[in-house]
Amino acid sequence: MKNIGLILATGLISAVAAVGGYRYIDNRESESPELLPENNYKVNFANYTETPSPAATEFTQAAAAVTPAVVHIKTTYTGSQSRRNPIEEFFGGPGSGTPARASGSGVLVSADGYIVTNNHVVENASAIEVVLPDRRSFAGKLIGRDPSTDLALIKVEGSNLPVVAMGNSDEVQVGEWVLAVGYPLSLNSTVTAGIISAKGRSIGILDQPGQGNPGATPGVSTAIESFIQTDAAINPGNSGGALVNTNGQLIGINAAIASQTGSYAGYGFAIPINLAKKVINDLRSYGEVRRGFLGVSFPTPATEDERLREQGINPGSVQGVYIMDVQSGGAAAAAGLRAGDIIQSIDGVRVNSSSEFSERIARHRPGDRVELTYLRNGRTTTTSATLKGEEETERLARSTSTTALRSKLGVSVSPLPARAKQYYRLNSGLLVTAVERGSFFERYGLTRNTIITQVNGRPVNNAAELDAALALSRNGVARLEVISPEGMRYLVNFPLGA
């Protein structure tokens, strides 16, 4: 019995020591930093939440706030109005020569019935019908269009209509959640979610001819593209609809998609609302857009890096917009800017691409003063420029003689031989026989034996026709259609200094 009692006593002491030891070790471990903190987690069933998900709350509230003010726009085309333009390839539209109907989206921006949409949604329409989500229907009146930004303003007669709150597209950040609202594929009001994929995108869709600018010279590009890119699903019919943030504020007008099939493939593009505001106000006040011009030319986004390398400049070293030419007598020239300067900011806001630069200038009217910071020979300088209007800009461009224009082009030409016309199936054309050093052609990588087929939409067969076509340039830009010696066809914007 004595031995049994001793064994029990020993076991009890060992158990107490073991428990004490584990508690000591446990306390020591709790004092050390946690690799993955666990004390904030609670164990619950998978379908249990104590409070609603913040993201879900934001999406539902934003969608509820916006959808009543995003409208379905139905257009009718008859006779000559049913001309098709290239941008309709993306969003559906009428066929040519026969009465047809098409549809898109729009956004109510005032309680008395002003609606912003895309130019290509209403261009050439003989009748516009606006249908609200509550199924009320109105006849729409076209107030004005701006093909350069692909925006249009229409009006319906109504009062106390729902509107979308305005946001600030300058504050949009890549990775931010957004909603796209519209009428894709003629469905009822539809909301999709995604993120901002990129800003300041230029995709060349507005550079295509046939955008319906009644006063424009055929073939000349005055497009302003600085799209917000999103992966929120956008399909044919979404065009003109709303891109909103999670607060339900309008940050963009959906305009285009990038797709090999014509349907959603992960890339959608919206016009920044800060640019749209200025266009909307102009169309409402004047029936047209009054745009200020700085009077500089710069490489297009698609060719920017290549053009800089041809100048012996590392594109990575250019933090801003490289100025290739300055229009004589223009706003930039009066402010002291020169070719080779790098504009780094406008009104204190950094610009990192030519698309951002174009958008910033396009927000201003003739007579507005802008503050420019630029880099020249390693030194940063700030100056102010007073923007000029379109008429004065065109007058300055016309004052440059056609001989001087061709000198800037920097080529010698001869009529294209008949055998070459037959080979390329052309009815017109000029053969470039020589390219001058430092000329536009050399800077843009165009070489001897390039074929110029059209200038500003006009066929050219001799030097006189080339000069006459160059004289038709608007907004300081000539548009050349060329075929390279390798047989590749290009559209090239030749800057005359505006």
C-alpha cells in the first residue's frame, strides 16, 4: 500500500509539473510576434456574415443610384441618312441605302432633359427616341455633336427627371472598381463591374475617316483620344452609357471596345467626364464646341517611341510630351516654346503622354491662359500661353505657302508609273524619289520609293495636286495615305505646326 501511495503521489506531481510547463511555454509563445495573426478571426459557418460586405453595399447602392438615369436611345435612319461609318462596326448600326434602326445608350445630366451620348450613336439619324428604365418614352432633339471627341448632346422635354451625379475623372486610379451601365445587345438596363485598367489610352478609333464632321476636310484627323480603359463588360449597345465609380458618380461615357469579334473581349474604353463636361457645356451654350489651340505638333501615341529614337532620344528619358514643331504666330510661339522642348505639365498637372496633353488642352476655350512647364537643354522653365481659336489657327496655317509646306514635307516626287499603279490597283499616286535630311518624312521613318496615294482625302498625281491638297489642311494637320516600299499601307498625320 505504501508503494501504491508513492506511485500515485509521484504521478500527481508529474501531471502538475507538466501542466505548469505547458502553460509557461504557452505564455512565452503568446509574448512573441505572430507570423499570421489569428486572434482577429472568428469561426463561423461559410454562409454567415455579421455585417454586409462593404463591396456589395457599394455596388448595389451605386447601381441603384445610376440606373434610373441611364437611358436607351433608339435611332432611325432613312435614305441618305443611313450611311454607315467605321465606328459602327463596334456598336451596331444601320446598313447603307435602306431604312434601318440602331440603338445605344445615353446619360441624363440635367433634370430638364439634357442627355449626353456618343456622336456615333446619333450621327445621321433621322429620328431619335429616348426610353427611360421606367418605360417612359420621349422624342429626342439633337442639340449638337463633336466628332473630335465622339460626344453628342440631345434634349427631351421633361421635368424632374433622374440624373447621374458628376464625378472627377482626374481622381480615377488604375485598379479602382467601376460599373458600366447601359443597354448592351438591345437588352434592358444592364450593370457590369470591373476595374480601371489604364488611363490616357489612345486607340485610333476616332482617326478613321467618315466621322460626319460637316465642316471637316475629308481624311483630316482632329481626334482627341484619352480614354479610360476598363475590363467591365461593354458590348454593342453600351455605347453612350455611363461608367461610374462605387459612389455612383459619373466618371466616363462608354464609347468603344477592342475586340476581334465585335463583342466584349475584356477591353472597354470611356471618354473622361472632365473632358465631356466642357464639350457638353459648349454644345448646350453654342451648339458647337469652341476649342482652344496651342499651336504645337507632336508624335501620335502609336509612333511616339519610334519618332523619339529617330531623333536620337531615349523614350524612357522623356518625362512629358516632345514638341516636334511650333506653329509660327501661334500661342506656343508667342509663349517662347520651340521644337525640341518637352512639355511636362499644364496648369501644374503632370502630363506623361500626348493623349493626356491633348485632353488637357481640349478642356480650354479660345482666349484661355494655360501655364506650361517645359524642359529645354536640361533646364525647366514655366511660361503662360493664351490659346487661339480654330479660325485664327487655320488662317495662320493658310498663310504658310504651299511651297513652304512641301519643303516641310521634305520630299521630291514624280508621277507613279502605270505599272506600279496596276500592281497596287491604284488610280492615282506619287512616287517619292528623294527624302531630305531633317524633314518630316525622315523624322517619321518614311523613305525613298514610298508611294503617296492621297493627301487630305484627295488623290494626287503630280506636284501641283500635292500642293493643292496640302493647302486644304485643317487645324494644322495634313493626312497622308502612303504605301511603304515593302507594300504596307499607312495613314500618317503630317503636323503643320498646330
